[in-house]
Amino acid sequence: MKDLARMAGYGDEAEQISQAAGCCQGCCGPDCFNQAADCMDAISPFAELLGKFIGMAASPCAWPIVYCFEAEGDLGRPWAVQMEYAPCKQPHVCCCSICCVQLTQIGVRYVVLDKDISKYKCFQGYFDGPYCCAVCSPSLPFTFTAGSYGDEGNPCCLCLEAFCCPFCAFGASREYQRADRGLGYDPTEIRVDKCLDFFGCCAECCLCCGCGLKCVGCLAGCCLGQENFEESSERLGNACTHMAYGIIRGMQWIIRIATACMSAQMCHEAQQPKTSHGGQGQVMGAPMQQEMGVQKSALNSASPPVPKPIARKFLQALRAEYENRADGAVGEVIDNLPSHQSSVLASYEDQVRNSGNPSAEINNISRSWGM
């Protein structure tokens, strides 16, 4: 072939193509797969050992790791008792939450609502908003609005909510009491959020690496006949996925323990008299001051005042409107939210609008929310 190319006057081009082909053969040939298999075989024992260590730590022993994270910023008005000491004040609530979180959350919501079931509605409105196709267009299904499905004041709906979504029910009770009494964030609560975000990213990376290795090994084995490479990538991929599952089990224990401690904290707080530090229904005849107090507490918080998916959309809309000049982007997000959420996010928008450097202010808000 080279001789024919030289006769046609393309000798130099043929030589270049030949060199490139030889380079590709060296990179993608059997030797390359064998070397990669040897590397993975060398790494796999350490990955498997790390996975076993994580698996052993995936227990209540994982709780102290939350104290490796700092709680920064102004956390707002403190609770009557800190999370760590709440089980001593309400031991029965903490123990019941560990054993059966569903039943406990029914009682916690009842106590948080001042034992007035008529105040109840599904998730107290904190998960209202567009879902599925309605995210793209409000005319499409469906937009969830608590209180419009016969759930308001319905104890059966409370039981169904607690048994189907116990941790979402807990989050709604927590946010309701925080707003109702003008409370801030517990330092350990912030540490738990940061810990879960960090290890959630670690688990996601391990899981993606494990699945990717298995897929590449399967393709190499089926299409190229590289069985050694397939076996090595399968072993390392399994080690990565085992690490991910161990991290997730540890996160589940942290969530369960944090929920138990905060449930006890909330029940103890409900026994304290309401003060005039802010929150709805605390200062008679001054609704505007109460709303401003709640908004100020939210603005100074170290976590988003709305569910994180909504907070991410809001931050994206802020950047689109104030950095990319996409007018109305923030309004599209806020207009579909319940009034108590839209008013707080509107305060953040005013804060960005009135700042001299919108981009820097958006970044400050994102950092304060841990996002």
C-alpha cells in the first residue's frame, strides 16, 4: 500500500498515516488493556479494604463525624435547648423516633400545631408548587396546593403523610415551628446539613465511577475480547459501589439520629411560652413587624428558607436576570410559590437588586445557604 502511495506521489502522507496508526495501536492494543487491568488489580484491594471500613462505620458510630463541619454565620434566635441535650429533656420522643419515626412524626406535628388539628394541611404548604409537566407550563399537570384536597384539618391525611413521607413530614414540622416562633438554626443542624451534602457528593462520585468502570469493562469484554480487563474493572467497580452504599448507610443513620434529636428539641420548644421575638401570631396587632422578623431571620440563616430544589431554581433565576439580563426570570419562580415562601425570596431579590454588585451578592447568598 505504501509503494502504491509513493508511486502516486503521496509517499509523505502515507508515512504520516502509518505512524499515526502505529501510535493508536500502541495506545489501544492488548498491551494497553493489560496495563490498565494490572493498575486496577493493584488498586482494588485498597478500595475493597476502604469499603469494608466504611461499612463498619456505617452505624450510629458515624454520628460524631458531623462535628468535623463548622456552623458559620448568624444562625438567628436560639432554641430553648440545643439538639445534643434535647434527648435528656424529652427522652421518650427521641427513643420513639429512633424506633418508629412515622408514629412519632404524627405526635410531633400535633404538638407543633399547638395541639390544634384544624391548623393542619399537607406538609403545612411547604411543598406547594409545580411538579412534573407544570414546571414547564402552569397550564399542564400538576400544581400541588395544600388545603385544596380535603386535607385541611384532616387527621387521616396527617397519618398518611407521616407514614408515606416521614422525613418530609418532619421537615415541614420543623420549618413551621421555626417560622411560628421566629427561631433560627441550631448549630448542629447546620453541621448535619453540610455533612450530608459532602458525603452525598462522595457517594454519588463513587457510584458513578463504579457504574462507569463496569460499563467500560463490559464493552471491552464483549466487543474486544479483553476478558482480563473486564474482570479487573468489574472488581474495582464493585469496590466503588460498595463504598457508595456504605456511605449512604452512614448518612441514613445520621439522618435518623438528627431527626430523633430535633424531634425532641421541637417537643420541648412547644412547651415553652411564645415570646415577642418574631414569628406569626406572637405579637398581637403587629402583623407587619412579625412578617419582617421572620424574613430577617431567614435572611440571616445559614440554610435556604425554602426546600433546596426551589432554592437552586431561585439562585439560577437570580443569575439569569441580574447577570444575563433575562428579565422576569425571578418572577417565574416566585409567582408559582406559596405566599410565605415567595415573600421571603422576594426579600432576597430586593437585597440583590439594591446591592452595588449583584453577582457578588448572589454568591454570598449561595455560600450562606451551603450551595
